Amino acid sequence: MGCVPSMHLTCKPSSPPEGSGKEVGTSDCCSPSNGAQMGPRMSHEMGKSVDPGLTATGHHARSCDADRGCHSGALQPPEEEEEEEGDPGRDYQPLIEESTVCAAQGLPNGEHLFLGPMRIQRQTMTILLVFPTRDSQCEAFEKASSNGRYRYDVVRSAENAVQSYLEYHHEVIIIDIRVRKGFDALELCSHIRATHNSDHTVIVALRQQSNGEQPSMLTLLQAGFNRQFAENLDASSCLDELQCLEYGEVSSQARLKAARAFVTAVDNCGDAVEIAAEDRGIQYVNPTFEKLFGCDGKEVIGKKFEDLSRIEKIKPDVIESINTTIQNGKHWDGVCQIRRQSGEILAHKYRVYPVLGQSGKICHTVAIRSTIAEQPVTTEHPYAVNNASSPVGEPGAVRRSRKESVAKLPPMTLEAPITKVINMLVSLQESSSSPAAESLDKILEVLRSSELYAPYVSKQVRDDKMTSELVGGLMTVDEDLLHHRRMSVAKRTSYSSDKPLYNRTQSQATALKINSPEVQTLLDNEMNWDFDIIQLERLTHKRPLVHLAMQTFRRFDVAEFLGVEETVLCAWLHMIESNYHASNPYHNSTHAADVMHATAYFLGCDRIKNIFVESDQVASLIAAVVHDLDHPGKTNSFLVNSNADLAVLYNDLAVLECHHVSTAYRLTLKDPTVNIFKNLARDDYRSLRQQVVDMVLATEMTKHFEHLNRFVSVINQSPDDASDNGFDLTDSEGSDRLSTIENQTLIKRMLIKCADVSNPARPLNLCVEWAKRIAEEYCHQTDAEKAQSLPVVMPAFDSKACNIPRTQTTFIDFFINDMFEAWTKFCSLPDMSYRLKDNYLYWKRQEEDVIAKQISENNARISTEEAIEERR
């Protein structure tokens, strides 16, 4: 027999479970444990395999009740081991109120689940009972679980339910929805469904037997429940329900869970795989298929087999042969050719298999394509032949000329470098062996791409909802908008450029007042990476940019380089800061000051000082100061989606970045009292302006990976005699290569990009503060998008349910890690890299706790509502 529930008890086998690596007690009975120590640990043991010896006859049931003490059957534990519930010496609330480990029964001996030929090992079904109070129904399910020899836990609160599920991942969860007192069952179910890999958990709603006011089945399904069970105090009926779940939905979910292994295998298979539905509509292609065809899988999904055949230019009689063979329930095997998007013709072995469903009817077809290593040559049009009549390598097999797709590009008067490279590779390919020629084919395909440095977004990223939403919101515009007309002019949203901008008069161009002692003491630490910009914001009443910039500009002799008095420089900074929106939580003058501080810090690195001249330093500081000028607190996607005048003005391309730098120069040049460029020679002004414009435009996120990949491929590729850290500055050749205009441009772009998003590498208190501010600003945008019925580009930033730690870890994973790894290595800043990793681990820990915190807040709200109702 197994064990019935025991408060703070755990059943231990007479010998250690195989492979557990833990020493277990020798007693055959359920021995009491210290509640304070065993609360979280108890279910850890529950989750392990249980020795079958635990089912030995003579093991009597033992139970423990919190109010009545412990009662046992024939076997009595030693008296000295008995102790009262809990530990009066500890203030401890156990995670799992009751936990029982019983003998593994599950499916009958020798019976396994199968997914095709794959045998699935079934473990004892695990159950989580969520009941706010222990009543007769709860006890009926406990008895049923014990009789069925299932492993189960009983919890009383929503917080403990989520924590228990996150730790043990129960296969079945039964939630009491009969009364609302204690917790919101629908809210709890939604939170569980929001956790990772909860799709395979079966959640059952326990409802009242009467036909009173109960949530509809549709409401339960939308919340995440799989089924409902009418209350029944008969333990036998409860056991019947559990066994139906075990042999039905739980077994089906186990098969679905195992199917992930097949999906992983197909995703990483070296052959191209294509799966089509009964109507021959393509449902899936793997990454190898995308590489073989030279296209994105999204372009193929939904197309019919016949459409793909036309792309491949397979002869109609071959298509008929394939269809006839498949309809007869046999697989077709032959050789085909495809014409890739690049125009290249490629032969491959083609196999098509039918998948039979109910009544022997074909429900899917699977096509597998394997490339042929040695490509034959022919001048005939592409076609396919059945392998039975003309096997690969025998006469009659498909042949093509591998030189068909590598014709040289026509000569041009002004030939681009990439054209020269392609023609050189084509000439090399003509005299190369077949394997080398095939490799050159792939190289040429990549070089012919229009986006050489644009990243390929992997399936893993596309499948991660948070990452795809964040990337979509920051890097792209909703493609659906391309198929809709713009709003009328009357409905357009006006931002920034339609508002009167700051116009400084002569009387306002005054020198900066002497800093207060507190401000000056803080500014004395300006060269330190740990400089507290938030404290400066408080001390200067949200005017930190003027104070910090003047301190930094003096250190870099900016006024002297520009040939202007400090009063002009100070007046310009006042004008710039006045045109940042103090109402923005994030994109305000404090952010500009923070980016300028990071820029100055990077400029002080030895490697940068040896590469940049004075004009590079001044351009970098000015670009940092103006890089978000007149920012409306909304993203480019919002402006484009709302048809704002700025988006129309800049044709939806880098809208804000163009506006920032344009506004800075427009305000500067129209007023001599703030024109810091008025004494520069024409050529010097044009050169400085070109650098500033290029750096500000580099902060636009759609080009993020292009800039990063160029930097990594060009700057961090060491020559043979260079050090491991990039170009060797002690070598004159390496220093000269870094000092070219092209490489300096790449470095300046990367410098301001890293400065712009340096918050995750700042001290933790600043990192957390900036994370809260950007989340608040993005939540405001989401609210505005909903209010104006616009596409919500970043749904993760919902003011009611924003998971800040998750947004930070996602942002760091996708945008920050690679960029800062390259930059800190290039600048020799290992401490900054360590700080970034420490902050990432902090956010990871916060991410794990956020769901429990949200549930606690919801429960507090429910308790307040209940208290108000009782007073009424």
C-alpha cells in the first residue's frame, strides 16, 4: 500500500533510490520531519523516483492533521521522533502544506506510451491540489490520489501554488473554483499558463454541483483550464476522474512533450525537410530548406506543392508520377533540380513520403531533399526523374552546368568594391575543383545579398514572444501598414516639430552660475564610471546636462577648438537642455547627460585616445549631447503608425534620429548668441557636421546589427602580427589601419551606440532606475496606442502587467551582450564586462520572483475588495 497525506511528513524507501546519490532512512514507515526545514525540501524528494520496495505489504496508512496531531496504524514511529507541527523557534510558512510520496503505479507493468517507434517512459502522475480550505472534497481527492498511488501536493494559497508548480511541474492541477474567497482561481490559472512550458499541464476546474452562478466553460478555457469537474465527495468517483486524466489527456500531453525531440531533430537535420497538409499546403520547412532554396521559410509556408513545383520547374509528368505514387500509399524517390532565388540551379535527391491518418487516409506528406556532392553538368532545362528509371550517377540522371549562375557582372565606369570582389571570385571559380566551386557558390550568394551585415533572425528568436515583440518594436515597422492608406491630414498626430521650439535671446546667453558645493563635489567624480547622474539630476532640479557638459567640455577644451567663448558654449547648452522634454520618464536631458558622460569615459580610454584626434572627440561629445533632442517619448514605430507629421517629413526612415540632429542644427544656426560653429572654417564645419550627423543616425536601432557586424568584422579582426585584443597599437601598421577614416567612422558609431545603451553596465542602483524609467515610458506609449486604436508594437510593456526583469534580460541577451563583449574587449574594459554580467544575473533572479509578486498583489487587491464588501 502507499501512504495517505501527512503534514510535514515524507515517505522514505528502505533503500536509496537508484541514482539518487542521497542517503535515506532505513525505516519503512513515514517518519516525521522538522516542518521548518522540510517545507521546500519535501517536494524535492517527491519529485524523485520512488523505490518500488515502498509498496511492501504491511505498510499501514499514516495520517497527520494540523489540528488533531498525528495518528498512525499498526506501525508506530519512535516516540522520541514525534514533534508538534511546525517549529516554534522559526517564523516559517511552508510552501506545500501537505506533500505525499507514494509508490509508483501509473500505467500497468510492462505498458509504455509510444509515439511511433519512440517508447516514452511514464513516471507516476503528479498532482497539485489547490484548495483554499481543507474540506470533504479536498479529502476525497487526497484519498483518491493515495489509492491511485499518485504523487500529490496540497496547497492553500495562490502564491504557494505557483511556487510549487514552478519547482515540480505537476502534470495535473486541480483548482477549487467553487468560492472566490482566498484567491482568484481564473487569475491563478492564467498566471500558471504564463509560465514557461506550461502547455503540457492539464488544469481542471472543480465547480459546484448545483447550477448556480459559475463561470462558463468558454471563460474557463480562455483562462487556461482544460476541463471541469463537478464536485463529488465520493473518493471512487474522484479516482475515476484521475485515472481518466492519466490514460487520456496526461498521456496525450506526454506524447506531445516527447514530440519536441522530433521537432528538434528535424530543425537541426542536414537534409531539407518540408511537411505539407492533406491539401498539399506546406505547413513547415526546416532551416536547411531555407538555405537550400535561398529564401525565408515564411515565403513558402501556406503555398501549395504545385506552386513549389513550378518554382522548381519540375516537369508535369514527373509531378503526376509523384502524386500517383503518394496516393497509392508509397514513397517517391528521385532526383530534382531547383532554381534558387539567386538564379543558381542545384540538383538534389528528392524523396516524398505519405503519412497515413484515420482509415488509412493521407493526412500529411513529408518531402526530404539531400544535396548531391558532385554536381553533373548539362545545358538542359531543370526537371526531375524517378530514381527507379534513372538513378543518380547513371546515364539519364539530371545534369547541369555549375557555371550557369556565376556569370560575371557587366563592367561599369564606376565599379563598386563589391563588384570587383564578385568578378574576382567568379574568375577563381572557373578554375576551381567542384567542391571548391560549390563553396564559392555559397560565398557569391551571400555577397549578392543587399543586406550583407543584416542579421538572420533565428527560429528560436521568432518563437520567443518577448524577444520577437521587443525586436519588432525597436527595429521594425508593422508590415501591415504598407497595405493601408495614411490618415487624412486632419487625423495626423503632431509631434515636436509642430511645437514652438526654444529661441534664446541675447539676454539669455549668460554664463553658467557657480556650482553649489554639493554639485561641485559630485562633479569632481565626473571621470569615474560610477558617477551618479540621478543624484546630479536631483541637485540641479532636472537640469544636469548644462552642469555636467560644461565640466566635461572644459576637460576636452571644446570651446578652444570651436573658437568661441565659454558663455556661448554655456548658452548653447542651456538652449539644448531646454528642448529636451522633462516630462519624459527616460528620454530627457538626464539621459542626454548620461550618454555624454559615457561618451567622455570611452574617449578617455587609451586605445581611443591613440586613434582619435581633437575633432573626433568634439564631434563625439556634441553628438552625445544632441542625440535625443526634442524626443517626444514615443518610438519611430509609433510615429509611423500614427502618421505623425515627423514620419511624413522623413518618409518613415530614421524619423526621430533625423529630427534630433536636424533640430539641433536648425536651432544653433539661426541664433548667433548660441551658434557654437560660427567661427569654424567652412571645411572644418562640414567635416564636424558630417561626423555628428553620422553618429546620431547610428543610434537608430534598425541598423544596430549592421553597425555591430561591421565593427566586429573589420575592427576586431586582428592581422597576423596583432595581439589577441584586436589591432596592436604598439605596431605602426596596426595603428595606421585603425586611424583610417573608414575605421574611425565605425569606432565612433560603436562608441555612441554603447554610450546610448550603457545602462545595463552601470552600477546596479542606476541600472535599476533606468530600467524603471524606460519601462514607464514604453508603457505610456502602449496606453496611447490602445487609446488611438493603433498597432501595439511592444505588448510586453503593459502598465498593468509589465515584467521589467524579463524585458531587461531579453534586451541584454539580444542587443547588449554581443555589442559590449566586442566593445569592452576593444577598449580593454574588463570591469565593465563583469558589471554587465552581475547586473544580468540580478535581473534573472528578479525575473524568477516576479510572478509570485504579481500574484501577491492580486491577492491583496482581492482581500481589500472582500473587506469592503463585508463592511457594506
